[in-house]
Amino acid sequence: MRAVVFERYGEEAEVREVADPEPAEHGVVVRVEATGLCRSDWHGWQGHDPDITLPHVPGHELAGVVEAVGARVGRWRPGDRVTVPFICACGTCPSCAGGDHQVCERQTQPGFTHWGSFAQYVALDHADVNLVALPEEMSFATAASLGCRFATAYRAVVQQGRVAAGEWVAVHGCGGVGLSAVMIAAAAGARVVAVDVSPGALELARGFGAAHCVDAGAVPDSAAAVRDLTGGGAHLSLDALGAPATCAASVNGLRRRGRHVQVGLLPSPDGTTPVPMARAIALELELLGSHGMAAHTYPPMLELVRSAVLRPDLLVTSTIPLAEAPSALAAMGTAQGAGVTVVEPWN
């Protein structure tokens, strides 16, 4: 099969022929019809993820058709249209037994713990636990955007953030995850303030339901701007980018007893990030993490997509062939892009 492979961190990957994967007894091989290009892939390519072993094939947001199944798989057959969360749970550890598959203690992640979906085929573990059937009317490009950024945003806003109609929600960083969060919060009846340094990203956020937009590069204090626009601060705020500045701005933009959800990754040399804890203590803020979304919790989200209450298809702003994926991956470190880029491995 053809796949995107990198041999060294930070050096441009290349498309080459590699061996086709084989399914584990509990797993499947999926023919990848579409896969999203995500900032998490860029982090992996930069060497920020300790699970990656070189050489490596990135890619973790995918949709496609089951090609082969392992002997112990009971629910899936070749030809089934599927997607999968980027966290593949084992289904049997204590966290999984409690329904928290997104923090599985023995999780695997395509594109991180093993070769991923920037390829024509990908192997996925514990298929009966992790695969999600796709509605026939849903395109593969739309479905590919669900597995990481949209599902991650949905869990962060709805399940972790506990958004309520009428609340103020601030979203710091309007890339794929942030724009998804804007759309989801607005659909829930919240009033959304979108914060970014890109006018293009803010324009998209406005189109997806943001009531106000803050250009963080044009104001001296974006957190103060959020507090002014919301009459005292957001009830719920998300750092959808993952940077010390956006994390601090998210916390500082909250009102009393507000909720901060950290969605964007925060890599640092010592594994820690400064957080304004004095404000968290004084205002009794909640500081929460959000890490993907379990496959068994997909149905309510999929129903909102099916009924067009949520429109993840509108977030897909470009579709590229596999040959363009290496340069697109490298560009994520400097580009101020918004929306979702989908790679089609068979083009």
C-alpha cells in the first residue's frame, strides 16, 4: 500500500510503498477512504509523543470500509462503513468497565501507538469496542472529521463542560477543534465568544454561530475582552489550541465558579504549564481536561449530525491527495489555518 512515512522527527515525510497491515484477532483492517489532518499529527511528527516509534505513519482521524476482520470479531464484516475514535479502548480495564473508554488504561491510538491512517489501509484494535457504524448518507470526508476534533469538541463542550442554553462560552483558538466547539456550543443555545489571531478563522467562527469575535493579536488582553463582552466572564471556556498563553487567557476570562476545559495539547520540556491558580482558588473555578470521546457515546452526536443540527461537513475546507499530505503536515507548525483538511489516500 501507499503511505506517508517519516524517518526522523521534524524532517519532511514522504509517500512510499509499505506492507499492507494484518488484523489482530480482535481487530480489523480498514480501507481508508478519508483521513483528517490534525494538529496532533503535527505534534507527533515533531517528537512530542513518547508512544511513537520511528519510522512512522501518522494519521488518527479516519473513515472507511472494513477490509478484513480478525477471528474474534463478532460485530463487523468486510464492506461495513465505519469510523473510529482516535483512542481505541481495550474494553476490559477498570476505566473501560466504568464506561470511560476515552481514558482506557491499555488504549491504542492509530498514528501514535502504531501506524496510522495516512495510508490506504490501517489496522484498528478491539473492533467490537471501538468501531462506529456510519449512516449511509454521511460522506467519508465528513466522518473523518469526527474521530478527533469534532468528537473531542463535542465531549469537551457537552459532556465535560456541561454547557447550558443561555450560558456564555469562550473558545480560545479557532482551528478545527475550536470551530467545532463554536458550532456545538451555539447549537446548544449558548452565546459564544470566539478568540483567535486569524481574521479568517474568526470569520468562520462567526458563520458557525459565534456572537462575538476577539482578535487576540489586536487587543492588549484577550481575557479582559472576554470578561467585558460577557458581563463578568464566561461560564465555560475552552483552550482549543494548546499554548500557555491561551490556557491562561481561558482561565482568566472566566466568571466566578466558571469552568475551564483544556482540550489542546500543552507540550513543554518539563511536562508542566503555568496556570493562574490564584484566580482558580479565589473564584472557585473548575479546571478540567478532555481527551477524546468513547465510541459508545457517539449516537447522540451522530443523530444531531444526521438531523443537520450540527454540520461538521461545513468545517471541511479542503481535500487533498496523499501526495500532498507531507507538505501539509509540515505547514501546520506555521500556518494560521482554519477549518479541516481531509486527505483521500486513494487519490
